[in-house]
Amino acid sequence: MTTPFTAAIIISLTALTCLSPSASALGGSATTVAVIYGSATTICTIIAQQPLRQIQCWQNGQLLPPIIPTTSFDYIAGGRDTLCATRSGGFSLLCWNTTFNSKRLYNNYSAPLTSLTIGDTQICGLTNVSSRHNVICWRGNDISSVQAPNGTSGFRSISSGLGFSCGVLESTNRVLCWGDENMSVSIQSEFSKFSMLNIQVGGRHACGMDNSGFVICQGNNDNGQLDVPSNSAYEYIGLALGSNHSCAIRRLNRTVVCWGEFSSNVTDGISFESIVAGLNFTCGLTTSNLSVICWGSGWPDQFYPSGQDLPLQKSLPGPCLETPCECNLYPQTQILCSGNGHICRPCDVTVSISPPSSPSPSRPPPPPVVSPSPSPSKSLRRGLLAFMIVGSVGGFAGICTVIYCLWTGVCFGKKKIHNSVQPTISGAPQPNSSPPSRSSTLRRQGSILMRRQRSGTSSKHPDRAEEFLFSDLAAATNNFSIENKIGAGSFGVVYKGKLPDSREVAIKRSEMSPKTKKFQEKESAFESELAFLSRLHHKHLVRLFGYCEERDERLLVYEFMKNGALYDHLHNNKKISNVMNSWKMRIKISLDAARGIEYLHNYAVPPIIHRDIKSSNILLDANWTARVSDFGLSLMGGSENDCDYRPLKAAGTVGYIDPEYYGLNVLTAKSDVYGFGVVLLELLTGKRALFKTGENGGSAPISVVDYAVPAIMAGELAKILDTQVGPPEINESEAVELVAYTAMHCVRLEGKYRPTMTDIVANLERALALCDDSHGSISSGPISIVSD
């Protein structure tokens, strides 16, 4: 058969600003695993831990000797009866047929190849000329003049399929296709409305990730190869497309999901570094031992069973480069590259958020806006009626106030006092209200003093963080082995370790190179975490033990959180614990996290805005006490009662980011409140911040805000509660309703109408008390919701 597939398909999903011409990980074309189909099924990889980076191949059940064992290669790609590889440095391209007779297709020291892709018999690459990446293509072994239309240059990524190729232009983020006229014109037209990070081509379809992190698929859908089963923003970091199927790597746990002709159930629970697609099967490089496994309807089980490690040596997870990395180093990179170069990791996707592409049925709109239903529940009807009237009138006035504040600067340095009120919210904002009296100020200060005793205090003379030796931290993590890897943070990979004094720790490792120093001087995630956590001491913040700063190494050492991230317990079926199947425990965890954020806003000196509140940044210790983590994006700011509007480039995570901050670049402490409101809705519903509804997740993605708030307003809370926990008991029902009511106010569109973290803590304390009080009632005590 001559149906195509794309072999060069490991995608390093990065924020748009992280893409660098100096790195080989452009799009998905610099891979170290290749599939060759046709007369023989062949899988090839580049061997790790060797001075020369040799190519090894497995063919129809037999392991073949290394190809040209005296030559070192950077990356490889496969097609129909064809294997190609670039020699180290990218200056030369060699190709082989299935009998491994070689031919040199390219040799140019002034224009090295930076990527390579093969679809059927078409071979294409990108050449680096004056920091511009130009396309050059061959068909079979004959060089061709067929390039991108009008000699267009400056591509971010390219990919080839049956008779046509596509690429993403660096200047416009638009998809450009060439080759087979019908397919290239059709695919290019269908992607014309999207701003893309990368593109991958299969048989008669193509998929890529847009600049908001969503997977976009276009083309033929006869086998459901366009029907992405889940499509949250930045959910995936890799794509592999075959003839009638598509596969992707999930960003959070690096497991694989496939859709179309077959699924990927044989790989459940296995983490992958990269994946490549054959005609009707897919292969992946595992994270645990860097071995290769293959699966799918077309995999020849008679030669080797699906899902089992092929008898290949440990393979490189990426090209070994001499040029500096844009962001992070791969763990044990020196060992894997045998001291000759280093392997680069992609940048963190949460560093920067670009404006979304045009809305489309295949991807969700920008961050959610709360649209309350006009039918409040019976128990909340009176309060919510007034709430909606105020919201309608105040919405327009609020927008005008924000514009006036930014135009005149009257808010800078000025404080606004927010009052806690009963559930019935009345009265519109009073812009000309008189200053608070001396007695009310004293009462407020007294209240803050009492809350300081409740939540803990900030030290003006923080303890100096302990400085560790790099050799000690390497020993503690078994030389940063893959087995010790437990996650990733804002600036690096996190490993579990054990210090000589028996302390269990989590070690976050970064890498500093000359290309990243300017960014790190401006806003270094390493320096931010070290600066903030070395002076913050609270039982609901992750504790920093110390740091290491040797040469280009930057590491932070934290207390180990045994029970991991809240996100995993809510959304990862394999990690869900029975402990979490309790409304009381979920409310207790939310209260713990709220107290940590309240401490940052009110009691840290100066106050701190976290900027990335989400369930994956709420960690649980051995006693299931929740602690806020990851301060790499945090900034100093005013207290939660200050008007702290500052024009800043939006940073955070899609689904949690404050719409006011995202749209207007207006940052206040209330931006953290919005993110925490999304976390509360996750705890109530068990849904991700962005998820798909319908059978098998067949519909377009929806935010948990748009999913939950209308039901809360309509008095239909029971319809959206997490079935994993079950219906609340009599003494829990009012507590859960109070949490839902609080969450609904946290995610209001305008920050001025959201409660403060102090109000939220008060509500959650009351909700937790209600869980133990069968005679409690919401109406018997105050609910703290901001009214101005």
C-alpha cells in the first residue's frame, strides 16, 4: 500500500516566544525514532550513551547491526521503503532503501538542515540560512525544485503526507501547503482561520496546535481521525498522524491517547518521550527506560507483540546538540550524550499566553466569561435576584470605572474598603463614598490582628535558605534518574530525593544558558521562588529547604509532598484516593489552600500575587494538608483591598487565568481569587478547568465555569456534583451549597465584584463547621461576599 504516514512527529510544544532557530526542536521534525513501512516493517533509533550516535534498526523480528558505525547522526526520519538521517551538525543528509544501500541527497556546510520529514516518498527539510528556515524537498532520491509557493521562507515547522506537505510560517503563524494540488489547497484553506504553533500531516488529514494550545484537526474524517477525545488548552505536547489515525502525548503525565482507526489501550499508564506513526500503527519511546514499543491495528504481532519493548538498545530521547538550549536540559543529558552535546527540553507552556485564534467548532473560545442564568435556586432566590440586578447595572459602570482608573491613575496608591455582607446583596458601587471613620478603621485593624493569629504571621527577618552542593543533590536523586522524576514546575523538572540526614525532598532542577539570561534577569522563575519562599513561612505554603547555584546549575530543594498534586486526585483515575471521596475532606483541602493564598495577599511583607493558582499547584503532604506551591510567576503587589491595577503581560494557565487580567492586562489580588474559584468548581464537579462533554467527549471543549455556574444559579447543584463522591449527607448539603455559592462569586467577570481571600476563608471555615453540625443552617450565620 502507498498510503502515507508522517514519521517525524515528536512535537516540543512551547510558548510562542520560546521557539528558537538555534534549537533543533522546531515543530516536530528533529526526532530520534523512525518508522519505515512498505516491503518490510522497520523501526530505527539513535543509540544513547555512545561517543558516536549510531543508528540501530529492528526489521521484521530481527535486530540489525548499526548503520555506518563510524558515523555520528543527529536525527532520523522514515517513509515508504526509505530511511534518512542527518549527520552530526546537520550539514549532510544520507538516505537508505530497505536493503540499506545509501545515497547522499544533501551536503552544504553553509546551510545546515535543522529538521527532516518524510511522507510516503517525499522528503523535505528546513535549512538554516541567516536565521531563516527555508524549505527544500526531494522526491525519492532525486532532488526537486518543488518548494513552498513563491519561494516563501521562514518556517517554524514542516510535515509531509501522501503527495503533499505543510508548514507553519514564522512571521504569521499561518499554515502553507504545497504538492498535490487538491489536498494542499483543501488543507491550507481549512487552516486559514487559525494561528498555529506547528502542523503534522497524516494520510489525508492534518493536525496541529494553535497559539492557545488547542489541537486543531482538518481534512478527511472517514475513521474519526479528526475527533480529538479531549482538548483542553496545552493538554498535549506531541502529535503523531498515520493514514487513518491520530495520537498525542498528554502534557501532565506523558501518556498517549489515540483516536480514529484504533485506540491506545495497550499503552495505558505508560509515559512517553516521543511518538511516531506508521501506516496504521504507532511507536513510542518510553520515559522509564528509553525503550521503544509499538501498537495499532497494523502492527505485525507475528514478529513482536504489541505493547512490548523492542529488543533495541537504550535510545536518545532527542538530538544531542552543541548549541545552547532555549530553556531546560533533559535529565542525565551528559550521560545520554556521552559528553558530546546536550539534549534540550521544551519551554514551559505557562510562561506566556498569546491571544487566541479565531473561534471555531473545533476549538473553544477565549477564557470563560460567567453568564448567570435568570433562574436562581429557591434557597438563594432573594439574594441572587438583587445580585443579578446589581450585576446588570454595575457591569457597565464597572468597565467605565476600570477605564477611568487606568486613564487618570487615581487608583494608584489608593485603597478601597470591601464589606462583608449577608447573602442578600444590595446596593450598587458608590464611587463617591466617604472615607471610613477612625472607629471603623480600628475595628478593621483589630479584625486583621485576630486573623493573623488564626492564619499565621510573616517574619520580617526570614531564615536564610540552606545552600546545597550539586554533588550532594545529584547523589540524593540517583544522578537525577528518570525513576526519580515526579513532575515539572515553572522553570524545571522536579525529582524526588533523600538527603544524607534522611530528609525526603523534592528537587527542582533548571538550566541557565547565555540565551536565557536576559529573560531570567527580567523575571527569573528560579530567583522568584528563592526570593519569595526563603521569607515566607506558613503551614499552607510548600516549605523551601534551600538551593544550589553552581556554574550553570540552578536547583531548589523543597519539603517532599507525599500525596502529590490535588489535580491528580481529581482527574487521574489511577491516583484518585478514597480519602478524596468525602465532601468534608474536599472542603478542608480548599480551606487549607485558601488560607495559604490569604497569607500571601494579607500577611506577607510586601504582599504577593501568585498569578498561577490551579489544582496542580496545590500539593498534599503526608497528612493530606494542602499547600500552595510554584511561585515562579509570582509578583509583589498590594494587599487584596488595594486598587493595584498595573498593565502587565498576562501570565498563567488557560482555564484558570482571570478574564479581566487576560483581556485588559489588569492584575490585582482578585486575579488569584478567580483561579481559586475555578479550583473550587473542580472540587465540586470533578471536572477539569476545560473539558469536553457528551458521549466519549465528542463535543467542543467547555470551561468548568460555563458548565457549573448556570446550574448553581438555577438551584440544580445536584446535577453537577462529582458522582465519585456521591450525594452530600444532610449535614453536608448546606456546606456544599455554601462552597458553590462562594465559587460562583469568585469567578465573576470583574474583579471588583469578587470576594477577598479573607471572605473566602470565612465562608469555607463555616462550610467545614456545617459538615459536623447536622442542625446548622446557612441562614444562621453570615456569608462573606463582596458588594462593591
